Amino acid sequence: MIPLAALAVPPLQENTFWQDEVSSGALPPVQDRLPKVPLVVDLEAKGRQIGIPGGTLRTMVTRSKDIRQMVVYGYARLVGYDETYQLKADLLESYEVDANRKFTLRLRPGHRWSDGHPFTSADFAYWWQDVANNRSLSPSGPPDFLRVGDELPRVSFPDEVTVIYEWDQPNPSFIETLAEARPPFIFRPAHFLKRYHQKYADIEALAEAVDDARVKSWAALHNKLDNMYKFDNSALPTLQPWMNATEGKKIRQVFVRNPYFHRVDTAGVQLPYIDVVEMEIVAPGLVAAKANAGETDLQGRGLDFRDISILRKGETDGGNYRTLLWPTGVASQIAIYPNLNYNDDVWRGVLRDVRVRRALSLGIDRNTINQALYFRLAKPGAMTVLPQSPFFDEANRAAWASYDPTGANALLDEAGLDQRDRDGIRKLPDGRRMELVIETAGERQEVENALQIITDTWREIGVKLIMRPLDRDILYNRVFAGTTMAAVWFGWDNGIPQPYTSPSYLAPTDQVFFAWPKWGQFYQTNGAAGEPPDMEPAQRLMELLKQWDRAEDDAQRDDAWREMLRIHADQIYGIGLLAEAPQPIVVNKRLRNVPEKALWTWDPGAHFGIHRPDEFFFADAG
């Protein structure tokens, strides 16, 4: 395959969508809109067809805030993963890495924001100098991924297409972080945001804008408008393939093609092929029914395995779509997280006893759950990486994951929980019944069905499971505050880590890992909030993360990864149930270039993003 960067730029074709604007002089012709060195996509080399521009693609989300999925699906990144999960320059023309200490980012000359303003190193300088290091806008300073220990990078801007980040110590996850589903956006449209920044704006005009927006300060206004990921400010210029064309919150959000998007095919057609994306906000329970009725052209979110029967029926009844089944790429489709930072001292002590966590895992009949929920199409086992990762070890998937009520009862007795009430429920050290409350986001029926099965098998080992569905945001807040005893979520987002992948999500570095929210808070706030890890295995995970960060070769990084995975398999911080569950993907029969087989992953992958929806097209478009 010829590297994309080596492809010659073909003669460019004007898109009919913008023809009237070009003819009237309101928009430059395509050759003046693209960078001097656009990203030329060789679709045939990828096994895809050169497409036909035009058409409107319909999709659905279940919350108004999820219009941000257009940034996820659009997947325009400085550096992004290709379909083989290799990192390649995207918005960047190229990048250079020197010993993981110095990173030279080179922009595409002539690249422009969606409003036609040049995209240059000045946009990086504005973010670094005036946003990330402005305490009014960023009280905690630059994001954590830019810190190596206590060291922040030296950032320089030698010319308008060059940005250099440099540290004294290695920062091996820097490039990978730029490719995330939710990227850090180390740049901003400076020309747009400066008018709302105290340093640059006319003071009287800025004060009037603050009053009009009914916010308390210029910083609050700036942050409200600076929503590159939320994607809810239609006035904010973007580099994504589609622009938000809908002001305010609507039931149906419309996104139109970015006239300055930087990718073209080998026939000289500017991507994206599809002109308009309509994203409808619907109730969660309606996604499958509306898909069955043919009201979506591309859908993954809002669907789960239980919907396959209704989707297949729609196909049989003459529906306009196909239902693909993509394996999920998370480490576990369903995982239970006992909260080691729970505020109740007695329960905290119980949950911190590894014998209890092992017993809870042994008390789960994963094969029955797999049969009942997934017709045995998933892979039962503990939470660990998937076979597609070089770090996969079958022993880790099997650890404490067999159904063994006898062994579970013995472990609980050994942990001092050998007293039971007349109903057979074990007693805590203070005499309370062992009633384990597991809170869920209330979004996935499969989770509730699995917990119903676990309720029966845990009763056999003297544990009463109480399920409490909540709104997702409420669940997160309760977990972070330490008021949730245990919670259910997916396993690690990245179930297919490679040697270059940082194992930071295996260490207590983030409150979003529900087993240790306060340890994560401590790390994320540099000790200003939360609690420091006070259990030896967790402390060892932090040491191994440092070893990975400082490693000078892949062999040392591999060693750190494998030991961290063994610790998780032994300590059961997240009780995984099964992995690689099929995810239904609904695709309009006229939609082309959608892969038949792929992983459904958040990170890496950005769901559809890694498969480049800007390359999808309708066979009868135009």
C-alpha cells in the first residue's frame, strides 16, 4: 500500500453542494479551499469504492448532549488511527518523535477552518498561552497528559506550520492521546475566541456580550462558547467533516459538509461524500423501533444485543437496511465495580478484602448469562484485554471466573463473614445484613437482566444483591462522592492495547474507574482532593505506570503491561462477566464503504470514527 502522504494530489472537482456559493463568489473554488497538501485517501487500496457525493444521512442519539458524537464519528484528529489501529498524521501533514521527549508537529500549509480562516500554529499558541495557562479559563492548568511528573512541556512555534512540544523526561502517550475518541484539542480557533478573551477583546464590547449571555464573567462566556467537543455552538469554526448548522437545542440537529475539509479521494473529490447528517434525539427505548421502521441510515448507539430479533424481523419484512454484528472492543461488556473508596467504613473494609471480591466473582454463573443474554456468542471470563492485543493471556481471563459457589462460600467464611441471619444472608462485622447495592445507569436492559441472574446465584453464597437504576449523571456524581457501594459499567474502553498504548487506565489515575474514584481524584487534582492509594497492589500499579512512562524500549513497556494485567486478574478491581458481545449495527442498504466486519470500540476507534464516515456514500446519490 502506498503511504497516504506519498500520493500525488489529483485534479480537484467542485462539489455541487457548494456550487451556487462558488458561482456567486461567496465561497472560493475548491482548489483555494483545500490545503496545499491535502490528505489524499486511496480508497481502492483500502478495499473501498470511490464514492458519489450527495445525500442526507440520518442517525439517532438519546440525549441532547450527544450531538458531540459528530466530533467522535467525524474523527478529524491531529493524529488518528487507521483501520488497522496504526497511528497516522491526519490534520497534521507529518510529525516527528525524538526519544518520546520532543514532538514536532507540522501542519498542512493553507489548511483552513470551516469559516475559511487559516489554521496555523497561532491557534496552538492561543490555546497554550491564553487558555491552558490562563487560571480564569483553566483553574487546574494544562491537562494531565501534558504533565510528566511535575514537569510541563516547553512549547514553541517556530513558524506558522510548526509546533514543538518538548519535555526532559519521556512522554510516550502524547501522540496516542491526540488520537482519542475525545481528543484534548491542543488548539483553538483563535480568530473567533479572541473577541471573548479579556486579553484581546474590547472591554466594553466584552462586558456587553457577558450581559447578553447572562453569565457571570468573560471567562464563563469564553468557556461557554469554546465547545469544540460538545459541538453545540454552531458559530464556532471546526475542522471536522461536518459543521453544526443548527442553533440551540433542537430535536433534530443538522450538520452540513465542511467546505474546507482537508481530505480528498484519488479522483479529486473533496470529502465527505455525504452532504448532510441529520441527528435526531429520541427516547432510548425508541431507537430499535425507529431503526426497524427504516428511520435511520447508520446506527450503533442506542442498540444492544436484545434488539437483534426486532431488527432482523424488519429486514425480513422488506426493510431498507442490513443488520451487521460487530464484536465490542471493551475489555468487558458488563463489569461490576466494588467501590474501595466507599464512605461507609465497615463496607469499605469488606470490599477491600480481596477474598470477598474473589468470592463475588466465583459466585457468578457467566455461562448462564452468556446463554440467556447473548445466545453464547460472547466470551465469558474476567475483565482483561482481548485476544487482538499482544498482551492477552488466557490465564487472566480465567482468573476467579469459574462458577464455584463452594469456593466462594469458603472465601467469605475465611474473610470473617461466616455469620448468617435466618434467611441465610451473611452478616457484616457490625451485624448488618450483607446487602450489596449495585447502582446502574439504567440505560442497558442487558445489565439489569445479568444482575437478575446474579441475584439468584449470590443468594446461594449468602449475599443479597439490590439493584438501583439511576440517571447516568447521577450515578457518576454518587460514585465520585463515595456514596455508591458498587456500580456497573463496561470494562476498560480500550480492550486491544498495543505496545505504544499507555496503561494509565490500569492504575488509579482517574476517578471514572469506579473501583477507586477517590484515588483517581487524588491523582487528577495533584492531591487537592480525594485520597492517596493506601493499598499495596494499587501502589504497585502506580509504580509500574511510572516504569512504563520511563521505559526506553518496547520490551520494558511490555513487562509493565503484563504485570499490571496480572495484578488486576489477581485483585479483581472490576468483576468482568463476559467480553466480545455482538453489537448490532444498522446500515441502509444503499450506504457503501461501511465495513462488514469491525470492532465497535470507543477508544481506540471512536465507534464509527476509525472507519471514516466521510468516506461512506449512498449508491444513488448525486
